[in-house]
Amino acid sequence: MMLMAPLFIVLLNVCLLVCSQITWKIALNRTPLNGIHNLGLVLKETFTSSQWLGLLFLVGGAFLLAE
């Protein structure tokens, strides 16, 4: 159980970061979110590929620090 705690904290932080980014994008554009297809479009517009890579490095670094 102690080994899973850092992973849980990192995953929780990533989920909060992604959800807040989606909420921010929807609030700025007033995009109607009625379906999984529109969610995919919002995700595609919200993060660029370099931001996804940065998020991956952030998660990796946070996980190493949490251990």
C-alpha cells in the first residue's frame, strides 16, 4: 500500500491538471460539450504535442520525487 501512495498522488495531480485545462478551454471558447466527440476536439485543441511531452516529464519527475 505504501508503494501505491506516490503513484496515486501523481495521478490525482495529473487528473486535476488536465480537468482544469479542459475547463479553462471550454470557459474561454464557450464550446458546447455535448458528446465524447467534442471532448476529443477540446483535448486536441487544449494541449499541443509539446505540452503533452511536458506533462509526461512533469509526471515522471513528480513520481521520482514522490518515491
